Amino acid sequence: MKFISIGRIAGTYGLEGELKIKPNTSHPELFSQMEFLLLTHNNELKRSLKIEEIREHNNLLIVRLKGIGSENDAAKLKGFNVSITEDMLPKADDDEVYWFEIENLPVMTSENNQIGRLIDVMETGSTDIFRIALNDGRYALISNNKDHVLEINTDAKYVIISEQGLVYEDL
């Protein structure tokens, strides 16, 4: 089963075992729909704990879990990913993709030359920036816009870019 991280346990909150979660999803409503918190590490389920209460606080979520009643108990969970299963994700719009669908895809030029693999995305607000591990060992960045990223094909599993949009990290 594939797990998708939607947040990370950032630490404890108070003395009664509550946890701070740093969400990393554009769908924060997923948290309010959850009955259990699935805690993963390296895409492996480590614990599943019933949610007793969840609330927002300063761009974080504060959660109380059944069976976690002390700061000591809560501290043991710090660093785990909060995940959902792939089938729990809302359907992406036609012009959207989820990161897990394109992570590690081959990156091709418009001349059909494979130049590397897509390894990271940086959300900057207006436009995402993709990081590419190039075949020659270097890294490059490219803005995800229609002039630079020409096609993302999740069925055939490739990304086509315009080389003019590449910014090399070794400058």
C-alpha cells in the first residue's frame, strides 16, 4: 500500500500529550475527515492512532490522540509523517497532478533526449519550481509554467521541458 504524506509531527504541545502537526498539503480539509492518524516512516506504516480532537493553531494543527496522555508519550512520535492512502486523496483537476505521480519521472527535452529525473518540487506561491538531477551529476531548476514545462504525462511517465528554462545550480 502506498502512503502519501500530508504533514509531519513537529513536536509536543502542552503537558497532556497533544501534538503539533505541520501540514504539507494543499488540501488541509483532509485532516478534518480523518478518524485515525496514520504515522509513517519511509512509506511504512508505524502506528495508527484514533483522533480524539484536532484544531488549528498558528498555521499548525494541534491533535489529541487516544492512548497518548503525556508529553513523554507524545515526544516519541516527533518526526513521523502523517499520511493517508492514495485512495483518500481528492481527485486532481485536469490541469493538476500530485507530486507522488511525477516524482522521479524521466525529464526529456523537446528533442526527446532524456536529461535527468525530477527529484523535488519547491512551492514558491505563484509557480512551483522543479529540481532535476541531471544525467551528468549536476542539478538544475526549472519553473513549472507552460513556456518551460511543455508536457507532464503521468500515464506514459515522462516530463518534457524546454532547455531554455533550465537554471543550473553550479553557477
